[in-house]
Amino acid sequence: MTVRLQTNRGMEMKEKKYMGRELRVLDNLIKRFIDNQMNKVKINRITGSNGWIIGYLRDHEGEPVYQKDLECEFNITRSTASKVVNLMVEKGLITRESVPGDARLKRLLLTPKAIALGEEMERNRDLVEARIVKGFSDEELEQFYSYIDRIIKNVSEG
């Protein structure tokens, strides 16, 4: 797709737009915004990814959640999930608990530290979401989510 852009000198030029590039830019902006919000409320050393995982564990409180669940929910590789979980254990945010009958299987649990941060992080998650969807109607959001679902399907087909 080609779009016309106005330069800062008032000249008009054409630039080819690439969906992948635009999605990458958007991803970087959202990550930066989330990290800045976390720093504003003094939630230090917690990344946006940590926040999403803590939110996921809070949302599934009382249910067994395993590393494999994080891999599926966030579409991350086993090695990435392992690294993130290990770092969160080091930060004192989650623990691993052995499951009776299968010592290899470890249930992920929030620590009291993560539980205490959880409410503040949920407020931040809501703030970030409100900023992202600002100015969109419900119909536009529904259409946008259908586009995202289609992109995910297209990319997942390999």
C-alpha cells in the first residue's frame, strides 16, 4: 500500500507502507508506554511482560496454571517462557510448586509480593487499554479485533 505524506518542508512524497513494520512500531510504542507507566507508579524491575503474566495468574486464581499455559496464552516459545518464568522467580514474583503424581510438572503461583502489586498493575493495565482504544467506537474495535485475528491466523499458517 502506498500513502501520501506531507514532509516537514511541505513537500508531498509517497511512501510504501508495510503491515509488519507498522505492527512492530506499534508493539514497541505499547511496550514503552507500559514500561513508563510501571515506572511512574514505582513498580520497578517489573516488565510489561511480567505484568501481563501476573494479570493472567490473577485472572486464573484457583486454577492450576503451568508454563505451558503461558506459552499458549502469549504465543511464546518454550525457551522464552522458561526464561521469563525463571526471572520472575528470581524477582520473587512467582513460585513453582510440584504437582502430586508428576514431579516434572510445576504449577505457577503468585507470591505475596506479586499479589500486593497485582491491584496496582491491574489499574495500569486498564489505563493502558483505555489509552490504546481511545477514540474508537465499539464497532471499530470489533472490526479491528477481527483484523488482528485474521493476521494471527495468516501468520500461524506458516
